[in-house]
Amino acid sequence: MLKACAIRNVKYSDLWETPDTLWNSVLPKLYTKPIRIWEPFVGVTNRSTKIFKELGHDVIETTDDFFTLTWPETADVLISNPPFSRKFEVLEKLIQLQESKTHPFMILLPSWVFASATVRTMVKKYKIDLQIVVPSMRVHYYHPETHQQVRKTAFDSVFVGYGLPVKHALTYL
Ligand SMILES: C[S@@+](CC[C@H](N)C(=O)[O-])C[C@H]1O[C@@H](n2cnc3c(N)ncnc32)[C@H](O)[C@@H]1O
């Protein structure tokens, strides 16, 4: 784990995984039929992939550097918790991946991010209508080494998305 982390120069704080409770609470409200999810930030234990599959979805896992990848042809939506230290680059790359066809995505980020100067500038530059999906719970992440949930997260997280099956730009679940 640390080797892979060192190769990619990933920060330790980027390795915390998402609790199943979040995916279980959010995904059935958005996707009632099976979809094919692209998970490009698989994590140490593939926790998100396992739960996506348990919820009945297909998963395309990629393990190469996300920033070198193109949109997998058969993916319906990218769903992930990306490395927070690279959140702005991830969001910009996802916006740039939008071409003639919409490539929907939802990425879990600290709630302040969507209102930040960087994202405000990005939205104006690309003229993109982002969506915000607010989970009904605070997300407490899993420690990358003990694999235990640490219920001490000091911030709230939301999904920043595009092309999602929600009626409004801001959706409280
Ligand atoms: C916050 S963890 C989330 C794991 C999983 N998606 C989840 O929700 O539990 C982010 C993961 O992305 C990986 N990662 C960091 N930079 C990456 C990159 N450029 N390309 C692909 N994966 C990367 C990290 O190694 C880490 O395992």
C-alpha cells in the first residue's frame, strides 16, 4: 500500500476510504436500476467497488493514473471519493472530459469546495452547470491502515456532480 502510494506520490491523507453507509444511503436514491460505474480511485481495500457491486451495479475499476485516462466507453457515470489534495485537478479533468456527449460524474468532496474561488472560476471558464448532492449524514472516513472508521471527521462532505438524475442543482437527500 505504501509502495503504491509512494510511486504515485499520493499523500497519506488521500487514502481514507468512504463508509458503506454513505453509498447505501445515497446510491439507491439516485439509481434504481443497475448502472455501470467508473471508479478510478479504487483505494486500499476496494471498499467502494465492493459496495457498488453489492448494490447491483457493474464497476469499471481503473488503477492507472487518473490524469492520463480517457472516459471508458461503456461507463454510465463516474462515482468516487477522489484524493482531496488533488480535488481541483480532478474536477477540472472531469469537466474537460465532457465532449459532445455528457459524461456524468459525482465526486465526494468537503462541502466548502463548491463555493471556493477555484471552483467559481472553473464554472465560469467552462460554463458548466454543476450539481450538489447533500447526503443526510456527516461522512466519517475509514483509516487507511487500521481499516476502522474514525468518527472524528471535522467537516461535512457533499457530492459535486454533473449530468446526474436529480431535478435540482442543489439536492438534499
Ligand atoms: C480517498 S481514497 C478513496 C478510495 C475509494 N474511492 C473510496 O471511496 O473509498 C482515494 C484513492 O485514490 C488513489 N489515487 C490518488 N491519486 C490517484 C491518481 N492520480 N490516479 C488514480 N488513483 C489515485 C489513492 O491511492 C487512494 O487510494
